[in-house]
Amino acid sequence: MGVYLMTIDEVFLRLANCLTGCGFHIELDGNDIDLRDFIADSMTFLTVIIAIENEFNVELPVELLNFDNLSSMNAFASFIAELSQNHIQTNLENI
């Protein structure tokens, strides 16, 4: 059975699509995006976190659930890529 690990670019695009699904207009122009600009309140924050967890089939650790961690979409995408890879590796080890 082959295992497919997403590239950081694929994670970034899936994250952008996920945020678009939450009603945000994300421009992919090569510049980093401060996600805090899109999140107006705690309900929006929770909606985004839940959408991301569902999109990537991961549970974001509590220490990541800090508003300031959303200051860079590039950094957040990198963290999600690493978290997804760890999740896949853990599942393979449990087979």
C-alpha cells in the first residue's frame, strides 16, 4: 500500500480552499497572508479551526489554538503539513 504525503504547496492550496469554503476571499498572489485579518470573532475562529480539522483529518493541538499563530498562512500550512505527516506515520505504525 502506497502512502501519499502532501507537499507544502498542496497543503497551502487545500487550506486556501478550506478558508474560501468558510466565506473568506483568499488571494493567492505569492504573498503571505495574515489569517487574523479574516477572523472577526471567536465563532469565526472556531468555525475555521473545525473546518481545517475536517479538511485535513487531524486534531489541532490546544497549544496551536492561539489567535497569534494565525499571523502567517505559510507557517500555519507548514505546521498542518507536519501534523498530517505525523498522523499518517502514527496510523501506519498502528497497523
